[in-house]
Amino acid sequence: MQFQDYYATLGVERDATLDQIKRAFRKLARRYHPDVSKEADAEARFKEVAEAYKALKDPERRAAYDELARDKRNGQKFEPPPDWDSGFAFSGRGADAAGGADFSDFFSSLFRNERTRRRGPGNGPHGAPFEAGFAAPGEDRHARIDIDLEDAYRGAQRSITLRVPAAGPDGRPILQEKQLEIRIPKGIRSGQHLRLAGQGGEGSGGEPAGDLYLEVSLKPHPRFRVEGADVTLDLPVAPWEAALGADVTVPTPEGPVQLSIPAGSAPGRKLRLRGRGLPGTPPGEMYVVLDVGLPASDTPAKKAAYADLARAFPDYAPRGAMEA
């Protein structure tokens, strides 16, 4: 996938005002509109211009794009990090952003979660804009936060910083930081939401503020993989432990436990630690996948041990039918 420089597409500077962006779009839209343009690539160019305008006209989307686009070159190979928009708080405005239109893979990969954020939990009456001068409740806001697996197991109190995109007086996007104390409940899973009442946009005319909905995502862990409520660990074991059986100590997010490896276990065998997954009713399971290692033969004594092993198993055919 190639990086798209939306400012270059519209022919404006990165510090362009919203009015400058609108004027550039109108000029290019007239030039490339398929109904009037005589240029051979008019339809493709019109789509590029419309996509760039869609990304830059909304101050929230533009602020997020600017954060990601620093030092990126137009056309270079690009893949957005999966957590690039974590910590951005978006309002319910612009809910049509990513749905139903023929946008590029680049646009879709950047704003793929936008419809969920903007039409997700809480986007009831708070999610719609109101004209100035009317009494109106504040907009709900939506953000995604990344938490550690250990916090999901034990629960925690954490301080987080959200970046709230907004429009400045001239339409240029600005980022405002918001500090919040949140409670992470024990057993929360990826994709679930935390609701912070009254932490959304401010109301007008005496109406209450909107709510803030935080979508929780578990950070990748160096040892454990998480799928739903279940947790998996790849456990290195020695060949003799797999062949003869052994009692070994296994790390879990809640601390080490003892596990019995049955004799004759093959590489890839999956053993279950019942109820050791994420807490809940019922709790998830923890699975231990055996990764049988091969000791190095880097001394004469070790090489001799491998030779003894080969003589002890003369009928062992590791390639089986492949040799037929």
C-alpha cells in the first residue's frame, strides 16, 4: 500500500486553513468532474481529490492524519501501525466518513474503525450537532486505549492522556490533551467499552455534557497470545521432558503454576490449564503449546550423545512415507 499525501493532491500547504482547502477542492472538482471534464483520467483524479477533501475537511480526521503523516513521502510503501490512533478522542460528528464510498485502501486502513467509533455505543442524541444558540446536550466522544494483559487479569486504576482533535479559529486542527483517571475492571476483554459519564463534549444552554466511551484493546504480550477470554503460551521443553514426562513450572499472567507434561508428548501438543484465562463468569482457559527444543551439539561429548541416541533408535524414520 502506498502513502497518500492529501495536501499534495489538493495542491495546498500543510498549514492551509479550512477555507483554503475548500477553495482548492472546488477548483479541482470542477476541473475533474466526470460529467464535464474532457481529460482521460478525470474520473480517477476526481476520486483522489474527493478522498483528500474528505480526509482534510474534518478537523478531527485531519489532526489524526497529520499525526501519522509526519515525515512520510507521497507514494512510498506504507502500513499504518495497528495502534496508530490509540488515545485519540473522536466525537459523533462526520459519521458518514468511511462508509459506502469508493475510497482507497490507504484511506480505509486509516479510518477503518471510524464508523464503529462514531456510531458505536452512546451515539444517541448526544451524537448529533446542533446549531449555535440552541440548548443541546454535549456530544459523546469515542476513543481507543491500550492496556496491559496483567491489568485485565487483576483490574487497575490508571491515569491516561487523551488527545482531543478540534478546529481552531481558522479551521486548522489543534490537539488538546485531557488527563483522566480510569478504573480498569478485572476480566475486561479487547473490544469492550468503558463509559465515563459526563467526560464527553460540553453541553450548551445548561444541558449536560456528553459521555466518553473508551474501547479497550490489549497490548501485544511478549509471552502470551489472547483470543477472546482464552490465553495461549508456547512453552519450550527438552526432548527428554516430552519423551519421559516431567513436572515443570509454567508462567501465567497471575504467577507461576506447576504443569505435568505427559510422557510421549509430541511437539505442538496443547495442554489446558482450566480457568487460567481471563477472569469472568465463566473464566477463560489457558493453553500451553509444547515447543520441543533441540540441544546444540557443540562439544565432542554432546555429539557422542547424539550418536548414542541414533544407535538406540535404529528403526526411527522421521520422514516416514516421504522416503517411499
